[in-house]
Amino acid sequence: MLVVMKAQATPEEIQAVCEHIEQLGFRPHPLPGAQRTAIGITGNQGEVDRGNLEALPGVAEVIRVSKAYKLASRDVKEEDTIIRFTGSDAAIGGRELAVVAGPCSIESREQAFAIAEQVAAAGAQFFRGGAFKPRTSPYAFQGLGLDALKIMSEIREKFGLRIITEALDTESLEAVAEWADVIQIGARNMQNFSLLKKAGRLRKPVLVKRGLSATLEEFLMAAEYVMSEGNYEVILCERGVRTFADHTRNTLDLSIIPAVKRVSHLPILVDPSHGTGRRDSVLPMARAAVAAGADGVMVEVHNHPEVALSDGPQSIYPNQFSEMMGEIEHIAPVVLRRLPRGIRVDVAAG
Amino acid sequence: MLVVMKAQATPEEIQAVCEHIEQLGFRPHPLPGAQRTAIGITGNQGEVDRGNLEALPGVAEVIRVSKAYKLASRDVKEEDTIIRFTGSDAAIGGRELAVVAGPCSIESREQAFAIAEQVAAAGAQFFRGGAFKPRTSPYAFQGLGLDALKIMSEIREKFGLRIITEALDTESLEAVAEWADVIQIGARNMQNFSLLKKAGRLRKPVLVKRGLSATLEEFLMAAEYVMSEGNYEVILCERGVRTFADHTRNTLDLSIIPAVKRVSHLPILVDPSHGTGRRDSVLPMARAAVAAGADGVMVEVHNHPEVALSDGPQSIYPNQFSEMMGEIEHIAPVVLRRLPRGIRVDVAAG
Amino acid sequence: MLVVMKAQATPEEIQAVCEHIEQLGFRPHPLPGAQRTAIGITGNQGEVDRGNLEALPGVAEVIRVSKAYKLASRDVKEEDTIIRFTGSDAAIGGRELAVVAGPCSIESREQAFAIAEQVAAAGAQFFRGGAFKPRTSPYAFQGLGLDALKIMSEIREKFGLRIITEALDTESLEAVAEWADVIQIGARNMQNFSLLKKAGRLRKPVLVKRGLSATLEEFLMAAEYVMSEGNYEVILCERGVRTFADHTRNTLDLSIIPAVKRVSHLPILVDPSHGTGRRDSVLPMARAAVAAGADGVMVEVHNHPEVALSDGPQSIYPNQFSEMMGEIEHIAPVVLRRLPRGIRVDVAAG
Amino acid sequence: MLVVMKAQATPEEIQAVCEHIEQLGFRPHPLPGAQRTAIGITGNQGEVDRGNLEALPGVAEVIRVSKAYKLASRDVKEEDTIIRFTGSDAAIGGRELAVVAGPCSIESREQAFAIAEQVAAAGAQFFRGGAFKPRTSPYAFQGLGLDALKIMSEIREKFGLRIITEALDTESLEAVAEWADVIQIGARNMQNFSLLKKAGRLRKPVLVKRGLSATLEEFLMAAEYVMSEGNYEVILCERGVRTFADHTRNTLDLSIIPAVKRVSHLPILVDPSHGTGRRDSVLPMARAAVAAGADGVMVEVHNHPEVALSDGPQSIYPNQFSEMMGEIEHIAPVVLRRLPRGIRVDVAAG
């Protein structure tokens, strides 16, 4: 259920509607829009009485939302969601493409700083690096943990990059929320509903990676889990799904970009590194992602991928990252986007 | 790495080898077999020095295990693992088929007792029922939680059924470990490595359901996560994978049964209810599972599936459950199995 | 559209209805049932005028068939189709399980006769052997062609086995129709509509193997293509579909058996050899197929699989075939089936 | 096996090597390159004696090709294959992007001409239109057949567009080869090896669409079937594969573009119309295809998609086609491509 407020509704009227919803035993989610505020209603105690709500001052209309996802739906919020970061001009979801780069894992202070310096110079605004690693084998490198978070925190100070890193469980969630700017929920945890709800109770943006066999609806329901707890700053990320095809590690499903844009206001990034698992496919698919309308890309960059502790074969070199930035800068205007910083890389003229 | 002890090795010698392994910074996993004990070695600090170990008293040989899964591998333990329950003749993995039955969710004491009575009468030894439900939607029924656990605990007392129920996170894991006999890790959490490790620190059997897009190796690595923490009582459960096929909710992959038997000593059950999502396919696929060599089946039974709060369309009626028991009793001898209690259901003669 | 005739309708009345349908520009398909005859109507020139038909003598009612497949549907023919062979008691689709066995390819007269003798002795009624082979590589062995057909024709004479072999195109279709008893359309040709239509114009039973990514509806539509040309003797065959799973060559989807039985009257066999691609999985999956309700199995048997020109790793040995026959004979009564010849293999009692 | 000739080898020396290969019972495939000619050797009678060949005049070296596909491999021909059309500057595979547009089916002369006029004006060089339609249902519209071919032949005369249309079987193959410029082999026939071989004996370019569950190797082996018969003008076309994802009709696998470019010299087009099945996804995925490095795109355009006899929901309007041309013209330089005719469509500046 969705309460659409009149354009001229006052903050007090909005507040009064929210309180009324709470008294009915439901949860109100006020979502301000450019023209007017909408208030999503969630809770599983049954149907809300529409008549009572329509009679309240400032209410324009009450709409039933038939989709399984409600707060993530464009029916509830028509304008694109833009995630902003205080003290920075970095943003995810607006006119400017978001570029996230960094190593799979933080391996040492030296490695992380070397990569951060290069990706910052090439125009990235976000730095990614694994602190807590979800590894298929219990005997594989599991990440540096808190030490990695502290290194990334220094990187934010030094290079002005915003930090995105994965949380695996309650313990790491708290640490990530304290030290990073965006909490990543990995593909394997996309239906770890307990973790999603806990992330929803925090007030840090949450990046949700698509599960290896998640449908569009399940992907949006994962976002909905976060949002249902009151955290509306959710970023989606396509990273490849599992199919019979064996020429890439996963099959990057770029057609989910226009599909998400049709039904949801949430921004969506694309990770061509995990999506293909092959260095020589990252640039082509990063270009394709931007051309298809993604809000940005997330790529693994390593200065010495041949000795990386994880995901070496899919990490690109810093000079390839610069090349990629030049390429997506050229493509961006076709989808009414641009890179935030003016990068000057020559692209061969037609 | 695997240390195979001599047949006549003494407990003291085994103990000494374990201590030596710990001093080297690794973790020993003594796994007693019918003939002799093997000691698996895990840890990710690099390669163990084989020479030192081979010189210890009681050691027959030291073998390198090349598979990614070690403790779950038949290379490490040749005999089938049988999970037994104190104070009960119920078992999973041996000559007798394990039959797990019950509703998707515990909805009330009345509902649970009614179903339990009927499945116990028909020969089930294990009762399943959801207390904590992983639901795709945050607005769907999430289970009765602790109340459900208490109801199932009463069912154990009254009907002698052993209880299997799902844990979703740290909180529910502790509760399930306290009240139930087997901790279920659901398909969506099969790669929730943090949860697997926590379950590995408990001393209750753990049933791991196959993820919707899990390969055989990933499935066994999930078991390995539990075992690497010292809990060797792991039961696998096939419950369908996600494919393009649309005539069932998932595609039940019965060929994983002989594949698991080839490489692992762990028992494997089959859940044809989730595996097909259709009541009229449950009996055929339960029969097929037993014929393919499964160690048992896990089915959803409901006395009033048309009003079930979850999974009604795939729950069978109690009389269908009785019919199923008769059918699998007939098939069992072909795979050198039997049902633990003599059920007398006539099967039309050939 | 379907015209259901009255139980006491005369052959002349049926004939008159068929002629009337033809005059309307459609094609009548009279399908005799146990109680009464139904006449399917196909053609793509639009809607038939129901009123005219209902007024004809002998017509009970006219029913609109809403499914995409019509002649293959149970709506049009309620009783199971049984394919019989003149001069033989072999049948596919009735009370008796059909067992098809033989090598992947006919390699020589000696090889074929040796295998045929053994499978006949163990109770097979149908012999399979590739004469025209669809190979992924143009440089691989393509089959002995007409010579293979002649060898199999001799096998029919000598051992009384009915012959099933694949046709690839117009040329091989004519040859197969002349020399064999059942024309096989392979998985890769399941949507070779031109070939299906040509097979539909012949009067030999057609076995259609499921395509590697065929849905249930597409599978039945392939059968419908054959039937729409007037050949109603179609046998379906599940042989595995393509998924991400890598522990078998294909994923054998046994749940399609109850799904087919729900909506179609056509018989369905299962091929666990192609369905798994592994010798050690053939017996478990053959047993499972029978337990799930298949009308029979089709397996590759080779006397020297280690030197087979194709598919050696998935061919079972003759003694394994005998073992399989004993196993499915034991399981058969549960699904109200039996093997046609009394095989006496002891199965360990429960 | 591959014979690499010296740069200065004479035509007579090349001819002599070919004749020698034939005498050995194999088939020579001379493939001229920019620097020198290579001669592929195929045939399945076993191994060629390398020593004999290396001794022939003009031979630089003899190389064993280990891949299953040989003539399609870059090992055999390093430079990209460019398909040219006499009497036209249209080409597939070179610096200029190939754009193929037209309706799913030719429905009438008026419809076809109206669409052809618009796509020609917007810059397409190739016209596509179904004459023989592979339909899942035997009762669906099967195409106008020869009449459609004649209409398209007139379109070539009038608008200078080159014609691409599908052949389904021996009969339609001959007709298509006579009337069209490129013979299309559809996805459902990608492993109809008999049809591929017949197309290989013609001397018209062949466009092979990827099968719904074809791996990269199988896709290239389909091309190899055509090439093994001496027709080296093969164009690949990605059109989506079948997965669990349900937000599009198929999952368009753009990552196959860099994968093909790595191992093969053949050009590859992308069909975002079949690849997504949704009008609103065609432009995003056409842009993405070009950005990923495709040699061109193939799209369905209809002037009245709402009344199209087939595939209406995925056909774009002519004005969307013009928009697409402007977009890909802008993207092309990033991948060192251009559109052949100067289209002037303004793209919003960054």
C-alpha cells in the first residue's frame, strides 16, 4: 500500500499520516520525491483500511502496490534514487557514472596504497577491497579482516576515495559499517535474509550483489529486505549468473539493466571482473555495461595480478583501467551520462 | 594431508600424532574407521612436512589429498558415515532408510501434533517443521520461532521422532542446537560460510541443503566448512537446482546421488517436495530417489495443505505419505536397504 | 478443436464428420479410444465453426483445446497410447516396460551381433545402434550408414529384436524407415521441424528425444509436428538437459515423467546413458527412471567400451545390463509394470 | 594439421601441396592471408605424415592444430575474415559495422517494402525477413516461402540492400541460395549437421546463429561443419541462450564476443531482438553489443509491430531503428569501427 501526499502537504501532515499508520500496527516509509512525498506501508498483519487513510489531511490518494517488492518499485518512487556521500561529490545513480576499482583482497598496506593511487589518478571515486572474504574453501585465504578496514580507511583520507567492502556476518557487518562508506552484501549472501535485515537497520548505503541464480524479482526482494527495515540507500550490482556456458566463469546478464530500470528506482552497477572471470573480457564488458545504461562499473584492479592472493586472472592492470576510463568516458554521452572528473584519453576517431 | 595410522596403533600414539600436528600450527581431525584411524590435517599456513610425521610411532603412511574437500572425501574416510542418535534407533546413512516428514512451517501446536501423529504411525523417524523461515519476501510469514521449537520438542517426547529444523543465523542457530536433534542449513545459506563455521563448532548433526546453483564440489565444500571446525556429523540433502525447465519449480538432480557416493562418505537425503514444488510429483520422485541410492527422503506433509501458511501446493496428504512408505519399502531391497519399522502396505504384484 | 463422437457412432458417421472437416479446409485426425472416437482438428486457417459440427449425426460434443499441443494432449485422447509391432509381442507404453539396448554406433557385424545376443538373452526387446551419427565434429566417425542398417536388419531376423535407429535428414530418414522399426529423431534435431514433418508423413513409429534445452511444451510440440501430419505413433525420450552442473555430462530430468503423464497420452522412455555420460551412473538412474514411472529405458551397452568408436565411457557392460534388468524387474510392480519376459535375477531381500 | 607456406611461395607450389594432400587421402583448404597462405588439412582417416609435407617446395612449417575446430581457428588464419559482396560496398567483419534490419516475417510486398525503405534510409545495408519460418507450433504461420524470397529480391534491386534469410532444409536451402545473399541457419538448426554440410557445399556466405544451449566450442564446430566442405564465408550470430532468468525471453551472452575474437577469425553479429524478446531492451543491448566489439547487429524492425504475424513484441519501430543507428555510430570509434554511411543523428553531449 502506498499513500501519495499532495504536493503542498506540510511536514506535519506527513508526520501525522506516519503516526496513524503506526497506530494501525504497520510501518510507514516516507519517501520524498521531486514533486511530492509518498509513504510506503509495510507489515504482514493483513490489509490496511484504505478509507481511513484517504480521509487524512494532505493525502492525495492511496494506491495498492501489486508487485512483491514495494519500496524498491517505481510505483512507489518514480524518480531514480541517487546515493550521495557527505563531504564528497561522489554519487551513485545520477548523471555521473560511478566507478569502483581496487583489488579483490587487501593483501598489504603497500599493495592497497599502490593500487589506490593509480585508480584515483585515473578517475575512480570508489575503492573496493576485500577485508572479509567468502571463500569456497575453508582452507583458502580469508582476508586480513579489521586490518584491511583500517588500511582502506587511510586510503579514504589520503586519496579521497569512498570505500566499499563486503560484510559476511553480524560481526563483520558492524566493523564494515564503522570503517567503510558502502556495505557490500556478496552474491552468496543475497538471500541471507538475516544479514540483509541487519544491514537494513544501519544507516550506511548497502550494495547488494545478484545471486548466482537469482531472478529479477528475487534480486529486488533482497533490496526490499534492506529497505523494509528503513534503510533506503540500496545499490544493486549485476556480477554474472551461472549457466551452462563455459567460456566465462559466469554469464554476465547485461539485459537486467534495462529490466531493473523499468521497474525500480534503485541504481545498478555492473562487475565485469566476477561477471567474466577473465582479464581480457573485462574492458569489453565494462564498455557494454555503460552502453546498456548501467549507473557505473565495479572492477578488480591489481598492480601484480600474477601474484594476487585471490582472483588474479580476472584483475586488470592499472594501465588497462586508465584505458577503460577513456573508453567509457567516450560512450557515456549516448546514455546521457558523463564521468565526474575530466579524463583526457584519446579514442581513435571514426 | 592425511595420516593413516597402523591398525594396531594405540590411542596414545594417535594422541601424540595429533599433538605433533598442532605444534606444527595445523589442525588434526582424527577419523576412526572400521580397520584403523586416519587423521586429516587442515589449516592454511602452507605445506606440512611429511617426513617428520611418517617417523612417528603408529603411523602407517602420510597421503596427500588432492581434492579441494578433504574431510568430506572418501580418500580420507573410506566407510560410509552413519549418524546415530543416542536413546533412539534412528540413524542416517546406514542400511536403514531415513524418512523425514512434517509440515513446511509449524503453524500451531494442533497442526504440528496432528501431522506428527500421522507420519509417526506411517513409519517416519524424523520430524521436520520450520520454526525460522527464510522467505523471499520480508512481508511473508516468518515462522513461529522459539514457540515452534518448543512444540517440536514436545513432539519428540510424545512420538519419539527426532527433530530437524532450519537455523538462519547466529541467534536461531543457538536455539535450534538447544531444542532440535539436527540443525538444517537451508539452500540459500549453503555458502553462508560464517554460519557453516558456527554450526561446525557445535556438536549436533548438521544437514546441509544443496544451493540452487551449487556444483558437486561447492556442495561438498559447504560440508567441509562444517567439518573443518571439528563437527564431522554432516548430512547432505539434494533439493533441486535452478534450470530453464518450467514444468517443476526446481529440477531435482538425482544423478548427484551416485556422484556423491563415488567421492564422499557422507550420507545424502533427497527432498522431492522442494525439488519439484508439485504434490503430484513428490511420490514419483521419492521412489526414484530411493531407487537411485539415496540414504533417505525428506518430504513435506500437511493435513490441510490448502490452508498451509507456506508451500501448500507441494505438501502431500498423510495418506499419500503412507502410500509412499509402502512404495519405498518395496524398492529398498534393490539398493540393499530397508525401512526400520515393518510397514505393511500392499503393492500390486507384477 | 476436438469432436467427440458418441459411443455408438458408426464408422460411416465418423467418416462423414472427417469429410466435413476437410471441406472446411481443415485436417481431421480420428483417434479411436476405448469408449469412443475423438476427431482432432488442425490447420492454421483460423477458427472452426463449432455449430455446424455439433449438428452432424453421431457427434456428442465439440471441445476447444486450449493447449498449444492438441493431438499429443490428454484432452484429446485420455487413454495412454501403446505402440505395438506386428509379428511381435513387443510394445511401448503399456503394462510392460520397454527395454532398448545396444551400442552407441554399429561398428562392425561382429560387434553388433555379440552385443545383440547378450542383450536379447538378458531380456531386451529392442535393439539400438547408430548408423548415421550426429557428431559435434565433422572430422569424427560419422557411422557406417546403410551397412549398419543392414546389419541391424539381420539382428532383427536372428534375435527377434525390434530396431531403433536415428535418422538425420531426408536421405537417412527414408533408409531408416525402410530398414528399422522405430525412427529416432535425436536431441539436436528436436526442433528440426522439416525433419519432424517428413517423419510424420511416414507410417513408422517415431521416437523423439528431448532437446538439450527443451521445455515440456516444446518437447510435446515436437511430437505434435509428427502427429499433425497423421503419424500418431510417437514415443518421447528424456535424455538429460544442459545445466551448470558438471558432475554429469547432462542433467537427467526425471521429473518430466510425471509431468508428461499429467498432460499427454504418449509413452516416455528414459536414456540414462546420454543423460549422465558416466557408466557408474547408468544403473542408478535406470532404476530411478522406472521408479518414477517411465515406460521403459534405453541404454548403451558395449562388449568392449574401452575401444568403442563413440560414447565408450557411458556404455555399460553386458553383465551390468543383466544386473539392471534384475533391478528394474524388482521395482516394476510398484508402478504397476512388469518386464515382458520372466527374468530371474535374485535381489537381496529386505 | 596446418601447412604454413613461405611468404614468397608461388601459386604453383601451393597447388602442388594441395595435390599432395589429396593424394594422401585428405582434404586441403588453402586460406590466403595478408602475409602468406596457410593450407588447412581435414579428413578423418587418421594422422598425416608431417615429414613428407615439410620437404615440399615453398613450405615454411607444418603445425598440429590441437583445437577441435581447425578452419575456424585463429591458429589457422590469423587475420579477421571479412565477407564482401560483389557489386556492393557492404561487408561483414571489417572496419565498418554491419547492420541487418527487417521484419521477423515477410508478410506482404507492401509491408516489406515499407520497412525496407525506412531501414535503408536510416543506414542499414542488409535486409532480413523470414520466408521459411521455424515455428514451435505446426499450426502457426509458416512463412510465405518462395513469394517472400521474390519480394526480398525486388527489395535488393530497389534499395540496394543485401538479403539475409533463413533456410530450414534441403528444399529451402536451394531456394535461399538462389535468391538471397546470405543463407541463415537458425538457432534450432545449429546442430543440424546435414544442413550445415549442404550449406558448406554452396558458395554463398552462411550466417550461423548460436543454439539455445550451445557452448563456444559447439558454436565454432557448427561453423567448422560449413567450412569443412569448402565454404569459408561463415558469419556467427549470438542471439541469446536459455537460462533460468525470466526477465528476458533468452539471456543475451555478450561475453561470447571477446571469447570468439580470441580464438577465431570469423565475424560475429548480435541479435538483440531474439536475444531479449522485448522491444524496450533492444536498443540498450544493441549499443552494448557494439561496445563489446561485435562486428554488427541484426534487429527486427516492423512498421506495425502490434499486428505482426510473428515476434511483434520484440520488433522495434522504424524511428527507434534510426535512434539506434545514431547511438551505435557514436559508440563505434571506441572499438575502432564506424558506420559505412554517414548518419547524422545528434547525441546529447557529455
